[in-house]
Amino acid sequence: GVGKTTLAQFVYHDQRVKDHFQPHLWWICVSDDFNVSEIVRKIVEVGGENCSGAMELESRAKKLVEMLYGKRFLLILDDVWNEDPRKWDQLEVILNRGANGSKIVVTTRKTKVAEIVGSDYKHPLGELSSDDCWSIFRRIALSGRANVEEGLEKIGREIVNKCKGHPLALI
């Protein structure tokens, strides 16, 4: 990918973010199975509460609402694919119980997902330029050497071109 999860991890692990939202920071990997009941269960369990697998969505949601009520939180939903607005609406009703200033960050490869969640801010990540890729490659693979012999540079630039601007392919 182009680094969506990595960027979200930098935000999540930033000390200022931790100080602002502690102890209510949650990271949930969603992927292609957007099951509202499972997402709620994961949040409740990451929040330190017990949430039996046999509990129905209504019971799980009640438990999560109790956890969130009046508290500021940060929730990162990573790698979301769901394009069904009804599922988002169902989850949003539960998550809207937090205090003002609560934030939900969604990483996705699908533009439609950002539209469905009604995102206040979208930060699309694009491909890096060839020069930026070469700079990263040189710093990592060649220990940042300023002077690289011609043959090695040629091979390095071929590798960079095959990565097609994707930063994670370089590292």
C-alpha cells in the first residue's frame, strides 16, 4: 500500500495524542468483514471489559455506550472496506455517545467509504515521486551514502522504478 496504516500508527502512538485521549484509545482492524457486533465486541474488550461471544449486538452496544458515555475517545478503524451505509449508521449511533472532541479515524483504500462515513477530513495518500523513492531507498539500502557507484545506482533505480511510488515496497 501507500502507507495508510503506517500513518495512522504514527498518530496513534504519538505521545500528545495519548495524553489527550488516555485511557480511551482503541485500534480495531476491520478489513472486509464489517460486522457491527464484532467491531463493538472488539472495542469493548480492548477497553478492558468482558464481552462474551454469545452476547447479542444490543447487549454489546449497551456495554459500549456505558464505556463511552461522556468520555473523550480516539478510535482507529483500520482497513475498512464496507460500503453499506446502513452498517455505518448502526455503528455511528453507538459511537455518538462519547464526549465532544472524540475522534474516529478510518483508513481505507476506497473513496466511497470516506463518503459514506461523512468524513470531516480526508487525507488521500498518493504515490511518491521517483526522486523521493530514490532518497528513501538510498537511505535504507545504501546506508545514506551520498556517493554511490554508477552500477549500484543503476540497479537501485531499477528497483525503485519497480516499486511504482509505493513507500512500503521500498522498505
